[in-house]
Amino acid sequence: MLFLFSICVFGIKAQKVETLDKWEFLKSDLGGIWEGVRHAPKGSQEAVPVWEEVKVPHCYNAYDAVNPYKNYYQGPAWYRTFIDFSSNDAKAILLYFEGVGQKADVFVFNQKVGSHTGGYDEWSIDITQAVSENIGNDYLNEHYDGKIPILIRADNSRDVEMIPSDLSDFNLYGGIYRPVYLKYLPATYIDRIQLTPQLNESLDKGTLDVNILIHGTKDSDYQLAVNLLSPTGKVIDHKEIRGADPNPEIQFGVSQPLLWAPSSPSLYSVEVSVISENRTHSVKAVSGFRKFEFMENGPFKLNNERLLIRGTHRHEDHAGTGAAMPRSVLKREMQLMKEMGVNFIRLAHYQQSSDVLELCDSLGFLVWEEIPWCRGGLGGEIYKDQARRMLKNMITQHYNHPSVIIWGLGNENDWPGDFVHFREDSIKSFMKELHDLAHSLDNTRKTGIRRCDFCKDIVDVYSPSIWAGWYRGKFTEYLEVSKEWNDKVDHFIHMEWGASHHSLRHSENPEKDLENIVVGKGVDERDGDATLYGGHARVSRDGDWTTTYACNLIDWHLKEQEKMGWLTGTAYWPFKDFSTPVRPENPIPYVNQKGVVERDLTLKESYYVFQSYWTDKLMAHIYGSTWPVRWGDKGEKKLVKVYSNCEEAELFLNGQSMGVKKRDTQNYPAAGLHWNVVFKTGENQLSVIATKGDKIIKDELTLHYETRQWGTPQTIDFSQNQVESGVTEIEVVVRDENGVICLDAKNWVEFDYVGTGKMLADMGTSNGSRKIQLANGRAFIRVQQKEGLGVLKVAIENLEPKLISINNK
């Protein structure tokens, strides 16, 4: 079997690996490659276009993806850097990319050395010859001290003959948004090692097959040393080979292997070193022993025991960076998932970085990873070749990760639009081809797709569209529809459910205005359901997008899942808000707001609902930490919910006990931990003491109870708060003619700023958006300002604009 180049960067020992993070950037095309490499002294007429310094990973849609006033940039951009190769003695030099969106051309000086199409798989180009030809180049010696320019043309232009489709509900980001390396290698080096662990039925004996692909063995023999290391790092077996076989295979036997599972992600390591011509190249890879099974019309088993899949999804997207997520942020995101109780992640809707898969292995997440064949239909041979290639790359590059259990072949492939003709038979035929290809590359894992009913019997695991209570129907229909689907296909799993919620918007009556929702007519998403116009009555159009409703929907789904003994599991869509070009009129424009954390990882109230069902670590959270003002009549009873995994909880209002409630998952809402209380007008203190055995945890909350009725918004009020050094947060509220905050106001707010700093906008968050809808009459923005005066303009729909002076002394 021929494997694509995918060595472990951090495992290389005896050769140089250089991280290329300092680049110059140009957000436009060049007239020709000479414009990018010619020497142009600063200030000269030739010193155009002007390049800016950036650090890679870099995404050139980091901010414009959520700019509310224009489409995000889709087109070419250039990166260049200058490398001194003069002291290099390597036999091979590889330029290695973890991901460039969405296609790339690579140049060494003025010579094109390769191209790649596909924004999410890893790839490399051998630049050895091009470097050799330019060492000693007179022009480079004269103008660049002998350094050789390397240029990358990245391009995310619209192209219907590429995947993913531009109809997809996510941005097709541009840029070198994952790390890039130079690898200096000996003549004989390891291209890749493939690890295949297997277990016997009783799980007490395992074998680990090690398949190695070695480059450069044609004219020279090698010595090969292979170590097997336990999860604690101890060498437990060692083997050696001499010869010239480019594809040697080794098998290790392991007695009483430590099993990989979400609760105990035990990882075995294999170290491989090849020695030839007195030069050594070493690679380290990890894998794990686990056995999984999807029971027919039944639950999921891991290591012979039932495991309820408690999942979510993630996009490669973050506030202020787009797809270029720093590893520290990526790790924090994954830790928050773990702390929420997640044991499964669907990587939507494309191959994600090696960092992500390594964290899934080490933190203990089961994984569904898929290629970006998403929406639009099916293109021609160029289109199909890209899909085949990306499937091969994904499987070969991420084969060793024990976290992966499903290779996804597509998403919403029943969604037409890119081509004149939409042919189900052609899509089915190609889906079958991809299914067979996946199993030929890896017969140890399953294939899966989501939402393409006419292909449901082709793949091993199928997820239909079930959006009970959001795009259609009511969330009380969830169990019935899920059971119907479970009986309809051999292996059912439910990917994607949830509700959009404007994180700071709450409601005393979250289901008002939903009386026209029809029950019994299906709960799937169909064409047009995601828009805010036309069609049947639905929560996604007619609801208020409150966090209150979203928490109720999530609460109901989780309570039902507790009693569905036949269920494999589900994955909530998604973990984090993300940018999308197809939702310009959402309360935060161009942001899919279904996440349980905001785009900058700020927790929403919905996060705690999952924690209360899915975690063991003691937790208790009074709903409403982002709801400072509640409202109603004097003496009116109001619902207070506590999300907790404790056995019982006692609620206190203004120091007085409201009674003890016992937790019961089938007592909706909040698993029985809910009280009806009477607030006093003005400030109220809530606190809860929750217990589990002899363990105690507390939470408290201060809120204001408003009993006055408000009219239409008449004035804009504001306050300022310095949240960190040099950063001021401005809160604006709308009030009626009597000064009462208009707690149901949803007017559009637009911010603009002039001053000695900048407005922290285009983040796609509740406090970082230059255009946003009010949430309970409030909106926020942050300004980063040096010493001096700045002016913030606040324009609220139907009101006179207001200018706010900000003085940072």
C-alpha cells in the first residue's frame, strides 16, 4: 500500500525541522511572480504593492467573515519569506503544510514547484532541486544576501468544481491558517508509519501491526529499529530489521493491554528509527487499543460495554483569528468540552488539524471526521478527484488516531444548487464509490453521512435530520421521531440538534408566539427552514432566539436520552458559535448562534445544562447569570431553575429557604431542581446549596426585579467599565419616556468609533460586534484605547444616535 507523506513533525530527532512563522502578506493577486521576488528598495517606485508582516498561522478572513456590511473576501493572496539555505547539507528538503485554504501554488524564487487543491488536508512539496539551483544565484546574492524567497499563493475564490460548496453554512477561509515547516531530511527517511491495533474478544490480548513506508531505499540498505512503549513511556518490546524493503511490516503482541476509552485514554507509542549511510531519521506515533461496535438497531458499545455517545461538533473558527487558531486557544476549547462531559466530537465538515486529533486522543474524545463534500450536488471529474484525494489523505494521515471511529463521506448531500441538474442516482453511485474506497483504506472503522436519506443504506452509520422544536415541530416530538429512525436503519446516530440563542437574551415566557407550530408533520430541516422569511410556522423564524428557550429544548432532549436504552447517542450542534456567510440577518450577523459557548469561548447558560446531565464533578448553577433584570407583576410567582448533578438542592431567596428539591432526570425542567418564588421589587439575592452524599457545592446570584411596565424605546443610556488594562466595555440600554428599561427591545444597534485606539469589533460575539440586536434592551461593545479621548457613536434603530466620550487617562 502506498501512503501519502504524513510524518509526525514533533517525532523527528536526527534532522532539522524549521517552523516558518514569519511571513510577509499581500491581500491581492500579483501581476506575475517577478513582482513578488524583485528587489525594491523602500521608497522606490518599484516598492509596490506594499506587503505587511504577519505571523503564520494566518487567516485573511479573520475579521471580514463577520463584517455585517459586506461579503467576506474570496480571492487570492500571497505570502512570502526569505530563507538562508547556504549551510544546509540535507539530501532532501520538504516544505510541509498542515493546511492552506483553499488551494495553493508554491514558488521557490521565480520557479513554480507545485500546487495543491483542498483547504484541509496536509501536504508537502519537495523543493530540494529548486533550492539547489538557486544557491549562489547572482541576483539573490546581490539583493538578498543569498537568501532564497519562498512564495505561496493562497486562493479561496468561489469555484463550483471544488469542495466544499459555497452554499455551505460555514466560511471557506483563505490563508496559511495552520503551521508550515521546512524539513531537512537524509536520503533515506520514513514517509509514514501505520499502526493497526487489534483485540481479542475478551480484551486481554492485543496485537499491534506496524506498517512502515521508507523513502530512498532503492540504492542503499538500512537498519531499522522499532520500540513499543507503554502508556507510561516504558519500552516493552523492541525489534530490528536490516534490508532494503521500502515497506517493512512488524507485529507486536501485548498482554493485558490498557484500553483506550474516554474515561481512560491510554496511548501506546511506537518509535521507529532508520539508519542509512550513517544518518538517522526517527519518527514517533501513538495509537490505542479499543473495541467499538454499533449494535443493530441498538446502542453503541466500547470495550464490550454500553457507552451513550454524548457529543458535540466543532468548526475551525475563533473570534479574531478565523481558522488560524492558536494551539493554546484550541486546547482551551477542547478542555471546555471535556469539562462539559463530552465524549464524542464530530469534526465538521472537513479534516481538521493534527493538533485537534492529538487532543482527542489524549483527552478521550471519540471522533467522526469527514471530508468536505457538503451541499450543492455533485460536480464533474475534477470535483470527484478532489473528493477521492481528500478522503485518501484524511484516512492515511489520521489513521493512527484511536479516537477516530467514523470516516464521514459527506454532509447534506441532498441539498441542490450548484449545478443545473441534481441527480440522486449519480450521488448514490459516487457515495458508494467513496464508501468502498474508505473500507479499502481502512477496514477497522465505519463510514457515515448526515442528512441524505436516499443514501442512508450505503454507509455503515446514518444520521437523519432531526431538529425537533427548532426548524420544525416541537421538541416534545424528539423521542418518537428518533425511535422511528432507529428502527428504519441498521445503525442510527443523531448528529445535529439544538437551537440558536442570542446569549444575553432571556424570557419570562420563552414559548410565547409559538402557538402556530404544527405537530406531527415532521421535525427535519428542509429547504428554506433556516431563513428568517416565509414558509411554515417554526421556532427558528417565529421565536425570540432566547437562551431560555434553548435551555428548555436542550433540557428536554437530555432528559429523553436518559431513558432511550436503544440509543447510540447524539451530538449537539455545535459547541461554539461560528461564522457563516449564509446568515446575514441573525442577531449577530453572519454568526451561527447555536453554540453553548460564544465565538471567543465565553460560556452561555446552555453550557451548564449539559454539565448537569453529563458530568460527575460536583456542579450547581442558578440559571440567569447573564440575566440581571427579571420582570413581572408584584406578587407574581417566577420560575427559578438550578442546573446541578447533585442529589438534592436547597434554594434561598433573600436569605429565606424556598425548600429542598430532589434531583430526578424525568422531572422537567432542570431535573426537578426548580422552584416558583415571589421576588420583591428591586434587588434580590438567590443562593443554592446542593449536596451529593457528604459533598456540598454552592452558587449565588443577584438580580433586579422590575414591576413597572415599559413603553417604546425613547432614549439611550450607557455606562463604562474598564475590564482590563486599556480596554473599556460600554453597555448601552434603551429606556422609555419614564426611564424604564425596555426589556423586550430587540432593535438593531450599530457602533462606530473614532479615537486613539480601536473598537474591538468583527469578533462575532455579544460584546464584539459592530452591528447587533439588543438583548433584553442591552448591548455591549469594547474599545481598546491608548491615552487620550475617543468617541463612540451608538445608532439604535428608530432612535436618535448618541455620541459617547471615552477618556483613557
